[in-house]
Amino acid sequence: MTISTLQRIAAGAFAAGLVIPFYAAAQAYPSKPVRVIVPFAPGGGSDITARQLSQKLTELLGQQFMVDNRGGAGGLIGLEMAAKSAPDGYTVVIMSGSFSATPALQQPAFDPINTIVGVVEAGYTPFVLSVHPSLPSKSAKELIALARSKPGALSYATPGVGSLTHLATELMINMAKIEMVAVPYKSTGAAMTDLLSGQCQLIVGSLLPTLPHFETGRLRPLAVTTAQRWYALPKVPTLAETLPGYEVELWFGMMTPKGTPRAVIDRLNGAINKILQEPEMKKNLAAQGMVPSGGSPEKFNQRIRGDYERWVKVVREARIKAQ
């Protein structure tokens, strides 16, 4: 046997010695309970999604996935807690699309975009451009024409300055070249109350809080913000049919501190992708007006980064200031 052959065998054994423990560690994960941070109060979309996924992950991976609600500062308190946790897969976070919107305005002391990475997108749902029935507009085109004829006369509700609803509306305003007045509230519930009473004329709001009011006629849906028409509102056109290129989706997904081993990320990603194919999970997501996403970490991180860059531009062009 030649020296070169011995060297190749030794190199192979050395490489195997590195690979086997790495693979074994991935297979052993999780070996203890996992904390699932939700950076919002109980009851919202992120919380509901977290509880559904945590239950399924507990069943599939054999360790408890425990939801820990840490609300405040538009999600930044919980996100900072996650970012400062050990990057070992035993602290994860379930977050919505506001992950990309909030730091675009607030510029927090820590950098969530570069300290937290995506594991997998769980699902997404549209926003809906809806108006109070006192407005004569029956379509997005008519609403834009009305706004152009009366610059600054129409007001839209948002659940806070810099919220995803706020930025999605400002994107519409920018693309349509119109003027409207933003009226920020402290919550979606408060914004909906004034919208339903006619204090504000419109909202680009998430599907679930608005859907019941379409059926009663207290709100009129004009457009959905997804690229394609939405299954729950098949007769409602997309906003892109009036403003080509407009697309905003409210997504929900799992993230983890940067530096988490790729093997651990892949194990979580694979488990959740499997869960998202289950009929029961699809039914649960549909009850929230969502469809499952899934896919690779790279796909999710590309969406996170793209959304962040878009919202930074919207904040700058609309001259939105943090409060």
C-alpha cells in the first residue's frame, strides 16, 4: 500500500470523524424542551400559529415545545430576547411579517434583521383594502380617483405608526400618487371600532378581523393585496389589477438566533414542512384565512430581506417618523 493511499484513507477517516458527531448531534436534537417565543400578547395570528406548530412539533419530535408570550414595543422586546439567547435551537421565535416592517422604522438598539435568521415560513394571508359603506367607491380604481379629486380628505386607520398595515397603505398611496391621512391607533381592535363607526374611511387590514364585516355590509372589500385572488374572497380583485406590481402578504414563520447549527435548522425545517402537509394543519391554517407555505430557510430569508428593504424605502419616501 502506497503512502498516498494511506493518506487518502487517513483523510477519509478524519473527515468521517468530523461528520459522524455532527450528524449524530442533529439526530439527537431536541434532547430537552424548546422555548417558543411569541413577541406579542396571546390571541393574535403569531400566537395561534405558534401554539398549533408547537403542539405538532411536540408530537413529532418527542420534546415539549413551550410557547412564551413576550409582547411589547411592536415585537421588539421578544425579538431581542430571542436574539440574545444561545444559538442552539432551544429558543426559537414565531413571528409575523411585521418582523421586517418594525426595524425599518424603529431602528432598535439591536439589529433583528442580522441577528435572527429564518427557519421556515409557515403560511401567509392577504391584507384587504376595505372601505366604510358611506364611501361611494365600489372598486380600488374608483377609490383612487376619489382620493385624487380630494387630496388629503380621506383618512385610513392603522394599528400603529410603522405597523405593517400602515406601511402597506403607504405603499399603495405612493404607487397611486394620492394623498390620504393616517390615523394610528394602539391596536387593530381600536382601529376597527372607529372604521366601523365611520370615523375613518378605509383600512388595508388583515383578513380575519375584516371578513365578518363584509358579510354584514358594515365594510366593503375592494381588493386583496396578494398577487392572485384569494380563495375566501374569489370575487374580490387584487390591488395589482389596478396598481400593477403591488403585492403584500402577511406571513408567519419560525426564526432562530443567528449561529444556530445548520443541522438543527434543517431538522426544524423538515419537521415543519412535514406538519404543513397534514390535512389537520391545513384546516387549522385555513380557519385563520391562511395557506401553508413551507420551503427552505433560504427562501424564507430571501423574503425577510426583500420585505425589509422595501419597507425601508417606503418609510423614507413617506417620511414616517417613529413615535
